Amino acid sequence: MLALFGLALTVSGRIVWLHVVRHDFLAEQGDKRSLRHVPISAHRGTITDRNGEPLAVSTPMITLWANPLELEPARERWHELAAALGVRLDVLAKRIEDNAGRSFMYLERGVTPEQGGQVMALGIAGIYQREEFRRFYPAGEVTAHLVGLTDIDENGREGVELAYNDWLAGVPGKRRVVQNRKGQIIADVQVVQNAKAGQSIALSIDLRLQYLAHRELQRTIQEFKAKAGSLVMVDVKTGEILALVNYPTYNPNNRASYSANGSRNRALVDVFEPGSTVKPFTIAAALDTGRWKPGSTVDVGNGQMQIGKYTIRDVSRGGVLDLTNVLKKSSNVGITKIALDIGHEPVAGLMQQVGFGADTGLGFPGESSGRFPLHTRWGAAETATMAYGYGFSVTVAQLAHAYATLGNNGVSIPLSLLRKDREAASSQVLNPATSQVVLEMLRSVVEEEGGGGQRARVPGYHVAGKSGTAKKSRSGGYTEDSYRSLFAGVGPVSEPRIAMAIVIDEPTRGGYFGGLVAAPAFSRIMAGSLRLLNVRPDNLPETMAQHSIQQRGRS
């Protein structure tokens, strides 16, 4: 009896000791073995175009994972799991066996909630799920180079997704749960930290214009069997990029289509010599010196000129040309004589002022600043080649930006890939009167007979522009059969709204001159864009005359 009493007293004392004296310690140890913190996925910010059309969205998906230690005893049910996952049994078995001894392995990431539910409904021990998000790109290949993509963990890897990753990425939360000894969640205790969604971004592009530009660029490349092409369209008044397209491209929703060639954003990364598209800026530099007037003339002789060991040639003989006809005939000899007369400083200075060789400030990953020479001594040959677009390199975005400055009365506004809600800082880099004179000259290049840009005409609108045909450089010189076809311009002339530059790389069928290859694409894209933006036509008499002819034809 005494022994039983002593035993009861001992047990009672132990109970008191554990539940009173050691309660806090034991509770803490129990919590460590049963309470866990489970992450709560954060929603990545949405990317839209300037009008709110979605370009990148995150969709809830299910990630299935397993504890191989628990899954091993259920080997007889692996065939059911393999069938639900859509994989071969031997492949699944090898994965599980390779992870034997571990407590975690992925089964499948990014499946739909329905697919995840089917797997969980099997009730196989050791199978778990958690909610994640998967990035989806509604515009697919049309905006791929600009928007970029994320990896499977929704971390930005290219394009805007990478450049603004810190802004777009949310902050994951966490919740406290109770797990049993098998690691199964048996109760939610509380949310310790709420997930914070990422911030959304509105890009400057207009998806309607982006689709139009993509379609016409693809059409041009296929028509002329070209290697590649790029286009940048800029709002003259704000500096916002309204469209930026490249071809070839890829579909970010299908990573199997991803390739190094198709994923390169050529419009911002690739550089090239701009050729004759920069001649208007040499003319502007000459006018700004006061030594040359719009009516001034230059004798180009038989269309050849010797500078040292170099021979400069024109495509056609011109005789005596005024400045407008120097541009219309794209005379290398004429532009060289003008540049040599005023010296290299005004020309080089103006080229740099409009942005050639300078960072655009877009902050796009891998963007190039181009290359502009800073010779300690400028010879006649260096001055001449610079004047007609050789000896330095630019990007398509820089060329479009320069023409936007020309169309904005000489006011340079920084480019932007984001929609602007207020005016940005600007600077006057060209004389406004000079800009207007050069713009009118470029209108003649497009609209008058003998100009190289006639295929760039836009019904109902006056547009201004300049074509270019540049030989591609290679080690030790230039190729004789590989060209880039270019066209850059603005419209409408009366009140410029859009500046655009197009580059077609290595056309191989039907010709290679910029006025033949790139100008028609400029015409179609400019015409469609002005209509989509509801820009008032400034060449209505021509439109009415054409309409009248069409009506008479029908009758």
C-alpha cells in the first residue's frame, strides 16, 4: 500500500513538474516539431500597353511536390501517379529513386488547378501541392523583344521583365501551420506576413500600332527574303516609343521557340552605319553656320570626287544641285563638298546633339550606345564619310529619336519605354527655323519627282523622310553584295506626330535600295498609324482627287 502511494506521489509530482515548471520549455519544443512556416506566393505586377491592354500577366498555377521518404512505401501506386502526371512509369520511378533519402522533390511545376486536383484526388501518401504563379504573355511574339520573359520562379530574365524586376516582383508572405509527423498540414494557425503584390507597369507602346508594325515588317522581310529587320516608332511630342518590333522573333509562351537569334532586341542592341539617312543633319549643320542657304548650290560634276586614295561616287550624275536636290538625289559628292566647306566640327557637333553615340536613357538590358568617333585630327576622308553616314554606328532607336527631334522643331525629348504622365525635360538642339527648312526638303524627297522616297508617300498626309542604302562592314572593309536598306521620316509635316525608322538587314530578292525595300513599309505603317491615332489629314486635296478618280472608275 505504501509502495502504491509512493508511486502515485511520484507520478503526480512528475506531472506537476512537466505541466507547471517545464511547461514553457516543452511547449516550445513541441511547436518546433509541429509548427512550420509555409511561404505565400506574391502576385507579380502586370505589364500593360499605354491603353491598359495586358502584355504580361501572372496566372495562379499549382506546383506538385513529394516526400520520397513517404512515397517509397506506396510503390504499388506509382503507376497511378505516373498516369495522372502524364509521364512514363519508368521515368517517374527513376526520379523517385534518385531522390531516395531526401524529403523533397518536385513532381510537376506550373500545372492547372484542375490537373493538380486530379493528382491530389488519388490520395497517395507523400504527395503535396502549393500555389504558385505562372507568367503569360497575351501578345506573344509581337511584344516579345520589348516585354521579355521570366524564369519558372517568375524572376525577370530579359527585357522589361528584367529591367524592372524589383518593381514588378512582389514580396512573398508566410503562414504558420501545424504538421503531423509525416509532414502533412493538419491545421492553419495564422498568417504571419501577408504577401505583397508587385507594382504594375504601363509601357509607352500602343498595342494596335505594335501589331500593325509587326505585320508589315514581317511582310517586308518575307517579300525581299531578308535576314532580319527592326522598326522603332516615336511620339514626336513626348519621346514615348509607340512601337518597337524586330523580326525574327519568338513566342515567350512557348520556350521551345526561344533562340539566341530570334530573342535579340536588334532595335536597341544591334548597331549599324546609317548611310544616307543622316544627310539631312549634315544639311542642317550647314544651314546653321550661315554659310549655306536653302537656295545655295553645289556642283557635283560627273558624280565622282577623289579624296586621297578614296573615290566618292554618286548613283546618278547631277550637275549643279541646290540643297533640296542634294537630298533628293542623295548625292554623296554634294554632301561631301558641303561638309568640307564648313569643317567637321559643326557636323560632328550636331550629330552628337541629336543623340548619335549617346545613351538613350531607356535602361534596357544590353542596349548599345552606338559609336561616334572622336578623332584628335579630322582629315578630309573622315569628315566626308561622317557626312554621308559612314564611320560611325547607331541603333534604330537612336535614328528614330534623331528624326523625332527634327520633327519637333529641333527640341530633343528623351526616349521612354514607359507611359509618361507628365512632360519630361527637353533641350533645344537644333535651330527651329532650320528644322522646318530641312523638314520641307525631306517632304520634297518623298513627294516630288526625282526624289528617292516616293514609295514612302502616304495618301491624305504630307510626310517627310530619307532613304538609305548602307554596305555592311566586314573585317578589312565592306562587302560588295550585303546591304542594309533603311528609311526614316516623320508625319504629318504640318504638325509632326510620329517619327519612325526602319532597317531591313540583307534583302536578297527584288532589290536592296532603301527607297525600294524600306520605303513601302514606312508608307503602310505610317498610313495605318496616323489613322489609328485619329491624326487629321493635312493633304486632303490629293485624297479627294484620288477618291474622285476611283468613283469615276467604278462608274
